[in-house]
Amino acid sequence: MISTTSVGRETAIARLAASLTILSVFLLMLSSSSFTTRAQDAAKPATTPAAPPPPNEVRALWVVRTTLTSKEKIKTMVESASSAGFNTLIVQVRGRGDSYYRAQWEPRAVALKDQPADFDPLAATLTEAKRKGLKVHAWINTNLLANLDELPTEAEHIYNARPDWLAVPRAVATELYNMTPSDSRYRAAVVEWSKANRAELEGVYVSPAHPAVREHIYSIWMDILSRYELDGLHFDYVRFASPDFDYSRASLERFRTWLEPRLSAPEKRLLETALKADPLAAAASYKEQFADFQREQVTSLVERIYYGVKKRRPGWTVSAAVFANDENAHTRRFQDWRRWLSMGVLDVACLMAYTTDTETFRKQIEVAVASAKPAGRRVWAGIGAYRVPAESAIEKINAARAAGADGIILFSYDFTLNRSPLNPEGDYLQRVRKGAFDMASQPAQ
């Protein structure tokens, strides 16, 4: 027999146990909810706090040559840039060995064939930009000469007129060393190999080591400088295509001339013997020296052009679009832009920091700023608008400001014209203005 007191105690215990069970379930649900919230928060992209813009911040757009093919497109571009709060245009006037300006040394771009003969895209841009108070820099592609799938047909184009100027990949260099460049097989070999290796190649390049190439590029810069009242001139593709280049005869022979004074007498004799059997022997045996030689070809051209510009237009800005990964630029592209800053032969490094990750972007800008500031030079942070939505571009603008950049550039204006999953309403520039430029002008709360 069970007493009533015992039954009451057992009932109370049962009720207490039930309450504890309910409480445990509640705490477990609460914990799970908290964990889910933290996980969701972690999955959200990190946001960079708004940073104040630097004094006289450059807010620039790279404008690809396809926008320079009519007065109407140019006028729309300038109005769009101005209304969105941008103050600088970097317009591509030399794309693939052709001209979107009144040129002395290269043919008028085929894309302008339907325009009147007196239509000058660069002059039209300057006229419209002046009305809106925007600065204009002429963007000049340096060593990139032609698209692989749209090879030039004009007889006067460098690709056809001077095949001996082409950069040659290592894989076909031995075959081409003793071949006459005017032989159609010469260019075909370069193009065929390049098409099979598109991962790092945008097209056909000229040899940075060829003296005539260097003189031609210098002449282009001086020609533009003499014809237009600009705010600056801008290098692009001022580098080698990849580590597979350049093994043209001109490059190999100039390297040998550069190398021999640095060798001992026994080394010279060994090299001379090796070269009789293999024209690439010097480059193969002295790889580090060959890399130094290649970097020197690019650096010496930048230096010569810089001083040529400053002698004639001391107030103009000389800038360059450079690989944001400085190690990749130095070792694989022979683009020693950190040295150019320290030498004082470049006013502005425009980092092509097109990563989608803002933290990586920030670190790349910090490296550039650390190189530029001690030399009294500047950094404009290039943002790959074609890869990220406007909100991410705004976040990167804030990161660039926090890292000490002097300005930002979006690549490119032309992307912002098209509706896409990253730009669904086609209002990319206006969204950037509202999120990065309008907010920057407001007092902190």
C-alpha cells in the first residue's frame, strides 16, 4: 500500500521533471536559434565602415574605345560620369595598334569607318568634358598589338608592316630565329601558339626589347602630347604578355649584348659554343639575368617616356594600370611598378585590383600605398565593376580610402551601360554615387 504523502511527493517530482524537460528543450531551441543567427551573420559579406575621402579625391572611370565611336556616345558618357559624381575620365585612344585620335604614326581605327573623316574622338571627349569640368587622361595600350580573332588587315598596321616587331613565344622561337619575318609562316606561328595559350594572352604583342618598337611607342606619346590639351597620359599593357615571351631574334641578340659584359672570359667562351647549337642558350642558361633584362626593357621605356612628358608638360599626370599582385607583376609580367614609384618615374600607380574579395583588395592597396607615399607618389585603386555589384564597389571604395589611396577608378564605364545580374536596373554609377560620393560629403553622425 502507498501512502497519500508518498503519492503527492512522486507527483510533485514528476511535475518538476516535466518542467525541467520543457526548460531544456527551450534552452536547446534558444541555443540553436543563436547558432543559426551567428552562422547567418558569418555568411553575410563583411562590410567596410565608411571612411572619409582624401582631399581632392580622384573619382575616375576607365572608358573603353567602344564608347568613343560617335559623338552621341561620347556626350552620353560625359553626362553620365558627371551626374554620378565622377571627376576624371581615362579614355582609351590606342587600343590595338590603331588610333581614336588624329594620329601621325598609326592608322585610324576600323571602328570609326562609318564616321566622318573629320571626327576626332579624343577632341570630342575633351570638348564635352570641359563643359562639365571633368579631367581627361589619354589611355594608351603599350605592347598589346592585335586581337587573336580579329587580326588587322590594313597594310599599314604594324602587324602587317613590321612583323619583325612581334614578340615571340619560347615554344616557337628556335623555329623562327632564322626565318624571314615577312614570311607569312612567321606570324602564323606566333598566332597559332597564342590561340592555344589564351589563359594569359589577350592577343598579339610587340617586343619590348626591340629598339624600333620602343622608339615608335615614344613617338606615339609625344604625338598625342603635341596635339591635345589633356590632364594626363596613361600606360596600359606596359609589360610582357607572360613569362613565355619574348624570344624574338631582336630580344635574344640584345640580351646577349647586355649579358656579355657581366660574364667572365671562360663563361663567354662556353656561351659562344652553346649559341652555335641553340640560339636560346643564353636565355636558358642565365634565367635570372634574362628576367632582369626583360624588366629593364619595360622600366627604361617608362622612364624615358616619363621624362619626355615632364619636359614638355610638367603639370600633366603620368599614370599606369598595373597588376595589383606586385609579386606576379614583377616575376611573371616583368612590370616592376614598385620600383617605378621609388625611382619617381611614375606619378600614379593605378592598381587593377579586380578581386571580388574586399580584404584582398584592401591589402593590395596598402602595399601600393606603402611604396608610393615615401616617394611622394600616388595610388588610384582600380575596382572591377564588371565583377561585383555596386554595393561591393562601394565597400571597396571605403576600403581604398581607409588604406590611404588618393582616388578610385572603376573598370569600366562601358560595363555600367548594360543590365546584368550585377547591374539589374542599369543604374550602377548612380548607386555608387549615392553610396560612396554623396555619403562621403555628409557630416559623420
